[in-house]
Amino acid sequence: MIFGLQTAISNAPSRRPVDHRLSSADRVKIRADRMALLMRGGPTVMGVTVINVAITLAIAHGAVEATVLYAWAGLGLVLAGAMAVIWLRYSQRAAAARGLSTYARLHVAWMGLNGALWGALAPIFAVHGLLGDAFLPFMIAGMTAAALASSGASWRSVLAFNVPALAPFAFVYAFSGGAIGPAVAAIVGLYAVAIAYLAWTSEQMISRSIRLRSRNERLLGVLRKEVEAARETEKRYRALVESSQDVTLIFSPEGKITYASPSVATALGAPSQHLLGKTTKEILHPDDFELFRSVGERSLSTLGEVIPLPHVCLKSPEGEYVPFAGRLTNMLYVPGVEGFVFNGGRLDPQVRARLHAAE
């Protein structure tokens, strides 16, 4: 019991209560999720009650008057059965959303009645001279721990069980426990305080976990929308690029083509895959190589800088050079591109000739 008190103190939350500066929507969400956890733990506390009733019957059989013992056990089973009916009714999917609040109130009331049932063992054991039985502390610890484990989402629920369960034992030990009775009663009281404090810290931690999960879900929803928007933008961009008559090429920093738009088939008479992996030396006319390289070097100065290319010739699979006019854009640090982007269209041969003459 002393260890439980030490654990409670060490687990004290250092931050403000979780309700500090919460929106009304957050409070409703936290309360609904806590009530759902309370419903989820219902079968556990009911099962533990039935098992402990059976153990108590086995331990106290022959030492406690049969009528009293079986009346107590019967009442415990009736309580467990009644709560099972309530749980089955409100756990149905159709009723869960509407009945969570009602179930939570009934659960707290049932925990109070169940605590009173176990607290009644104190005078029963005292009258029959079993107050010093070693089974009693284990039973007290087992039931309170089960209440904490199954109903930790509701501090009031744990308190509703512990007060009527432990108060009679403290009272009986204080007045019927002999010389050490008051000391044992004090330990029971400290244990009750420790369990109550553990229940409060558990509720706070559960509420914080629910709040964090809710925030993560909202952030994940925003992220999904952004990803979908990015995908839609990519689809539109890809559709525009692939339907355009202009040629789009992406050159890696090493000068190799990593992407070629489908329009290459019309412009150069070869599938776009024909250009993948080729270098600038392999695809450009020798007279244009130095110009292309100098333009690329200039574009290195600023990300996204667009530098025009008035004329440049690309080599077709047949070895012919086709004139183009376009622009080169530095997109080295753009994820998914990471290179220099050339975009341009075929240049009329006569225009090409005039440009060369002007040079």
C-alpha cells in the first residue's frame, strides 16, 4: 500500500490539467472517448467481480455463516448480471453514440454499489473473527487495482468504488483490530488516497492521449488533403506537358536526360524513351554545345531562373539535327525534378538561317 502511494506521487503530472484552454469541441471529443473507454472496460470489471466472488466463497466457506456468505455472493452475482445487461444494451452500435453518457452514469452508480458490496465484507469478516486473515489485504488490493485498470478513464468511477469499499475496512480495523488496528486503518486510508490519486493522474494522461490523437488525426487529415492537392496539381501539370506540342527535357547535373515528354516522338520522330540516358554531347549539335553549357552555368546562380535559348539543334535517331527555340530553367533543388529543364518548340529552318546570319 505504501508503494502504491509512492507510485502515485511519482506519477504526478507536472503540467496543467488537460482542460486548460481547451475548445468546447475538444472537451466533447475527450469526454466521448473517455466514456467509450469506460464502456470498453466494463466486461473486465464484471469478470473480475465474478471471479473474486467465487474466490471469496472458496476462502470463507465454513468460516462464515453460510446464509450470510451466500446472500453476499448472490447479491454480487446479481449486480454483475445487471451490469452485463446494461452493458449489452448500450454497447450495441446503434445505441453506442446516443447512450454513452447514460451508460457512464450507470457505470459510476454500479461501481458505487459494487464497492459497497465489497466493503460489507469488513463487518462480516470482523464478526466471524477473520479480520486478521491474510486473504483480506489481497482481496482489497485486487479489487481496487481492477477498478483502476478497467475504469481509469473516469476518476469518479474509481472513487465511487474505492470509498465504499475501503472506508468500512478502515473503520473496522480502527475499532476492532486490536493494538495495531489504528495503524492498519491509517495504512488503508493512505492506500485509498494513493489509488484515488493514481485514478486522477490516469484520467489526465488518458485525456491528454485522446487530445493528442485527435490533433494528430486533424493534422493527418490536412496532410492528406495537401497530398491529394499536390497529386491533382501534378496530374494537371503532367497532362499539360504531355499534351503540349513543345518538347520538355530534364537534364541531370551530370548532363544526362532523365525525362523526355511524349511530344519528342512528333518533334524528333522517335519515342521519348530513345532520349533517356543520353548526354548533352550526344543529343546537341556540336555548334550548340558550348552555348547550351554556358546557359546552364548562368542558370546555376539562381534557383528557378529562366534563360532563353533562341536556337539549339537536337539530334534525331536518323542523325539529322532539328532546330528548336526554347528556354532552360534551373530546377536542381526541386524535389522530383532535380535538374535543368529545357522546354521549347521546333524552329522554322528559315528562322534558324536568319539567326545564324545575324550572329
